[in-house]
Amino acid sequence: MAASSGGKKLLPEPSKGTSAASAHSSILRKSSSEKPVTEATGSGSKSSRNEDLHSVLVTSVLNLERLDLDLYSNEHSNRCTFTGTHHWVPRSRMLFGGQIVGQALVAAAMSVSENIYAHSLHCYFVRAGDPKVPVLYQVDRIRDGKSFSVRSVKAIQHGNPILICQSSFQRKMESPIHHQFTMPVVPSPNELLTQEELIQKYLRDPALTEKYKVGLTKLLAEEVPIEIKPINPPEYYRRVALESKQHFWVRARGYIGEGNMKLHCCVAAYISDYSFLRTALLPHFQYKVKFMASLDHSMWFHAPFRSDEWMLYECESPWAGSCRGLVQGRLWKQDGVLAVSCAQEGVFYVKPSAAESKL
Ligand SMILES: CCCCCCCC(=O)SCCNC(=O)CCNC(=O)[C@H](O)C(C)(C)COP(=O)(O)OP(=O)(O)OC[C@H]1O[C@@H](n2cnc3c(N)ncnc32)[C@H](O)[C@@H]1OP(=O)(O)O
């Protein structure tokens, strides 16, 4: 039975044989009849890891199951594809923050009408997510105005909130007031190696110590549903203080298509938390992280974009102190349009690291 709010049907009636869950994923996609296509590069080649061409972020990670009006679970993604209950969990063994934010935005987006779009979100990560159990998403409809709608979502595990997320949606509106910064000048994605290709290159270095070989091999084996092309990556064996800035090209792994901007915003929420907080650690090579976690995460969506096409992630950390670090980021489309701005504070507990070289 499709959800309804105030009598309006928010969700299409699931067609015969369609589970309620996939009926919901279709609300975030323009049409489920999109055919998988070859890579955005048009090379016709299959995606790098020979995986299904449709992005797993859409087919599973962000495909929530509706349990009741304004109540969702990601249990569904657990049944159909993965051994664990979550697609990818960082080595910290806490649920990846980007996953919880992306899924919370999906739940909020299910509760607003078709013709309004996410323009901002603000979250606090209040407890570490447990990778062994699914997450419930409870949506509170705070207000529906003429132009803006506000939602509050609680991500819940073991009866406690792990994330609280406020998001706001706006009807399309034109305005003569418009400006943006200029996109940084960097090498294009075609000129760069992917993170995997870089790791393969490092692993071919005969002088690499066993310890770093193991670490890099583990990193290579992780099924992160994001593709990254670092710009000017530091030589892995260099132990020097770097500026608290980094740039990399990033996109969802696999195909998503034009789809619905709500879906691309949810994917961008997932992508925006990957490798973001580490920007604040770049100047502090002499310390080893004992505990690190995002405390909050904010995003502002400025212009339409495709999260399955390369975007430049410009990240910087203006400040760190009191066991916290602030990072700010801008996602740029290849045509120079500023698509998304992000900000996040994280907590770090560190200890002096041994000064051994990686060679
Ligand atoms: C590239 C790969 C991606 C990496 C992802 C990185 C970004 C993320 O996605 S992190 C996931 C999203 N964020 C979260 O899950 C955070 C959720 N929130 C929380 O866990 C809590 O609110 C938290 C920890 C931030 C603060 O809670 P609070 O009760 O005050 O905890 P706190 O007292 O600081 O201690 C927390 C832990 O930090 C450690 N810790 C605390 N103080 C110290 C210290 N001085 N030195 C060393 N460790 C310490 C301990 O392990 C402690 O756990 P425990 O007490 O169980 O041993």
C-alpha cells in the first residue's frame, strides 16, 4: 500500500510483483527502465571492477525499505546483496558516516513532494553505528511552507539515535542574485590515476616495507562504492607536514543516469564524507590516530549535478584544536559550476607515531 500524506499519494503504487522496497527506490529514480550504459567516459569499457554497471549506491545502499509511513530501514539492502548488513564499513568498524547521512536524506526525500529539491542538511553523529545490525530511519515532518519544506530524521539502532539530521527542501526558484567562486585549475580526470592504480604503483616498489604492503593491500581490497583520482598525492613514503588542503576527482562507482536530483544529492551525501576528515590531519604526520570520528556534517546543494560523473572535491581544513578539526569542501562540476558545499567537524585522539620510514 503506497504511503500517503494528507491524502496525496507520495509513492507510486508498487506494480504487480514489485516489492514495496523497490517501489521506493523508483521514487528517487526518474524511471527504473533506464538501461545500464558503458562508463561516462564513453569508452565502452566496463567499470573498473567488472561490477554490475548500475551503481550499488542506488541499487542497494540507498535503497531503503518502507516499514510504515515515515519509517524506513536499510535491512532490505542486507538481504539482496551483501553478507553483512551494510555494503562497506571502514576499518574503524563504525558505520561510515556518509552512508547514514545519505540514507537519512533518502528517508526525508520520500516524505516531500516530487517538485521540491534538497538544498541543505545539517547532522550530528551522536553514537557510533553498529555494523552488525540494520538502521531504522524515522522522519518527522517539521513544516511544509509554500516554497520550503523542513524534515528531521533520526537514524536509530538498538533503540537509540546514532544520527540526527535536519534537511530542507525548496521549490525551483529563479533569482537575479547569483555568484560563485572560480573553480581551481587542476589536471583533468583523464590525466590522473585512480586511487587503485596509485596503490598498485606503490605496491610495485621493491623497497616498500611489509607493513605498508599489508596496509595498502587491505585498502585495495575494500569495496568502496566510490571512485577517486587524487591530485598531487603525497609520495606515500614522505613523512612531511603537508598543507591542510587536498583536491581529488570523485564519483559514484557505476552508472546512475540523469535520474532525479534528490537521488544524486543522496549519493553526494555518501561521497562527501569519504576521505574528507583526513584533510585536517595532513599537517600532523608526526602523530598516529588512536580514535577519529566525524561529529557533524553539513551540506548545501547549489546546482544540478550528476554524482556518477567526475566532480572535483576541493577540501581544506582552516583549523584544528581541542581534539577537534574543522574541514570544508566544495564539489565542482567539470564545467566549473559549484554544485555542493560541505563542512564537518571531527574528533581526533592521537599519540606520537614512531618515526619509521615506509621504505
Ligand atoms: C577513509 C575511511 C572513512 C573514515 C570515516 C571517518 C568519518 C566517519 O565516518 S566516522 C563515523 C561517523 N561518526 C560517528 O560515528 C561518531 C558517533 N559519535 C560518537 O561516537 C560519540 O558521540 C563521540 C565518540 C564522538 C563522543 O562521545 P563521548 O561519549 O563523549 O565519547 P568520548 O568520551 O570522547 O570517548 C569516545 C572514545 O574515544 C576514545 N577516547 C576518548 N578519550 C580519549 C583520549 N583522551 N585518548 C584516546 N582515546 C580516547 C575512547 O575509545 C572512547 O571510547 P570508550 O570510552 O568506549 O573507550
